[in-house]
Amino acid sequence: PGRPTGLEDTPTQCGSPGMPRKRRKVVVNLSMCRYPLVESAVEKMKWTVSRDDDAEWDLFWTDTSVIDERIMKLKRFQRINHFAGMTGIARKTGLAKTLRRLEAHLPEDYCFMPRTWILPAEAGDLRAHIRRNQNS
């Protein structure tokens, strides 16, 4: 039922051709995860929890951003819960900068964002805006 996620129990060859395939448990590396809820969810799925960074795993769950080197070393079947460059939009400052660049190139498509100041770098601009609009 439902669409495949890429994390279904992985079939492995068992015996000679034509033999039924045996399913291997999904291994989730939680070495960079500090939330017990994630481990509980993995166990509820009847997947295997690993905290050994050197062991073979299918899913790497991390609480922080992922370095490009880890992504480049991914095997075909491995997945990570973050993607490279994610901090560029996951943090307010990065999101504001990204949306500004998009608005500069596509103003009719990105006119929905309210005026935003990146503090403390633009504190002077914010103060000037407040002074200009005090009576509004």
C-alpha cells in the first residue's frame, strides 16, 4: 500500500535462481541523533538501530546539517534525512537571502515576502525604515 519510499526492507538474493528472496532489515544510523523519539519510531517500524558510524546502514538520521563529503560517499541504496546546502534555506538568514535573490530575478513571482532585515548587519536600515514610517 502506498508509494515506495526507497526504504522498504531490502531484498537480498537467497539460494539459487528462482528461490524466494529473503528481506534484509533496514538499518538506521542514529550516531548523530539525540532524540529518543526517532529511535522509538525506528524500533516501531521494526528496523535496526545502529550508532556505529563505520557499520553498513541504509538511512542516516542526523539532527544537524550534512557535510558534502558524507553525501558524496553515499552508496546507491543509502539515504540521509538532510540534503547538501540545506542550511541555506533552513535558517532565517539564509532563507531571506535566497528569497531576495529570487525576487531580484523573478519579481512578479516573489512579491509575496514582506520586507525583511537581516540583523545585526541591517539594523541601521531597519531603524531608518521605522523613522520614515512612524506615522503609518
